[in-house]
Amino acid sequence: MNALPLLRIRRARRALAPAVALAVLTAGAVLGAGTAAAQAATVLTPESTTGIAGWTNTTHYLEGTLSAGEGVATVDPAGGSAYELYRGSASISLGLAVAGWTHVGDPDSVNGYIFDNYQNSSSSATTKLYTVTTPSGTVYQYKHTLVSGELYNNSWVAVSPDTQWMLSGEWGTMSHLQVYPTPLLNAQTSATGGSLSLAGYVQLDHQVNDIQGCDFVTSADLICASDDSSETLFSNAKPLLEIQLSAAVSGAGVSGHVVDLGSIPQANSICTGTFEAEGVDYDAATGVLRVEIIQPSVCEIETTIYEYTQS
């Protein structure tokens, strides 16, 4: 397979990152401009410089980027066997692609339901798309209309362990994560698809950049992968972040304390160049954390998945 078309696609998506001025305005709308400026002046250092603090790497393996390079989730259907679900650009159905939904992000799954997130190909888009696939295979679509200051990017979803709330995130530099009622599973949403309204924010005590995937480890603890190599917010490249919530998500606003656990490995490739951090999955049944990173240069046809267990 010729890797060059894929390279152009991935570089185009990186170009979608918002301008710093817009990111500061977005952060200011949530936290206040003074708080955002104070955050930007602080550079966090990692808890570990040799690995991921609190986690032990047990293995790594490869998946094809076209089918797995955007995200991963553990699906555990009732009465069935758990399996790993991967998402990549080849995962987008023809119907969704024709409708303009040309990017799929890091998915999540609870109780056998699969949650996907899509963004439009146009930076002037005013909506985002979330889909729910039921254990029986029925798919429902939920569209979210952007609120003032919200970016059109739609990088990931993470459903709370109680199944009632779904977190999601934008691209670029942010001081918040978004909170929605979980489509289909929360009674505030339609049982057959429709519109999806923003419920609130997780207000972060430190800015984050280019979050590509998150997953809940507990009801008040998230692990998130950042594709940030600028070392302006964190002193290390590709930080794997822990976000400690002040309380379980309930639809009301909560705060989140950001901890830099260490760098996602940029290794195990015969190619050199720029890696791209991607999806995150935590399997509560096995205690396994999975973190994806796309290999550099022509090796980007392969995505490395690292598996960790808590130390």
C-alpha cells in the first residue's frame, strides 16, 4: 500500500489545530482570562522520566493505521466475549463520508454499546456527530450544534462508569473537557437519535493540548493521551496525562487536576520522525490500559499499541 496518501491526510488534520488566540478565548470563556493566562505560564514536569508513573508496560503490538489508527475500546457485550474494537479512517461508512463526516475519533464502549464521534470535513461546520451502536447492531445518530466559542473538532469520547455521562474534547489548547448526557443511555436524550446538548464542562487546572483520546479508570479519574510535542505546557513530548476529577461527573460542572505521568513511548519503529499519539482504552475487567501511537514517516501505516497494568 502506498503510504503517501495517508501521510497527506494526517498532515491535513494537524493543520486543523486552532489559532492560539481562539484557544485562549475559549479557555477564558470557561475559566476566566486571568486563570487561562496563569495556566499558560506554568510548565508541568512528568512524574516519571523513564516510563509512565503508576503503570507498568507489559507488552506492545501493531495494528494497521487505516483500520486502527484513531482509537481503541474494549467492548464487553452481555452474554458474549469481550473484544478490542479499533477505529481508523477506513472505519467510516460510505454514507457518513458522503454526508461530510470524514474523521472518526477515539471511541468508547459500555455494556456492549459502542460510542463513536465524527467531525465534518469543513472547518466552518456548525455541528458534530455522535453515534451509538446497540448490542443488537442498531445505529442511532446524535448531532450536537456548536455553542459559542466551541471548535468543530471532535477527537474522542469517554463514557462514565455509571453510563450516564459522556466526555468529549476538541483539538488544540484547551482548559476544559466537554460533558454531555450519554446518548441513548441517559433519559435526557432521545431513544431514537436526534439532537445532543452540552451539559457542562470539566474545568482543568492546567491547559492541555491536542488530546487524542481519554478513558475513565474510575468514576473520578481519567487517563488521556496528548499529541503535544511543543513542551510549552509540559516539559516532555507526547505526555500521557491523568485527570483527577473533584467528583464523579453528574452533569454539573466539576474540576479536574492535571498530572503528567510521563511520555508515551516513541520507539519500536524502524523509521525516524514524528510519531502521533492517538487513542486510549482502559479495560476495567482486566485492569489493562492501552495507549496508541502512530509510527513516523512511511511507517505510519502501522500503529503501535502499548499495554500497561497498574504498578
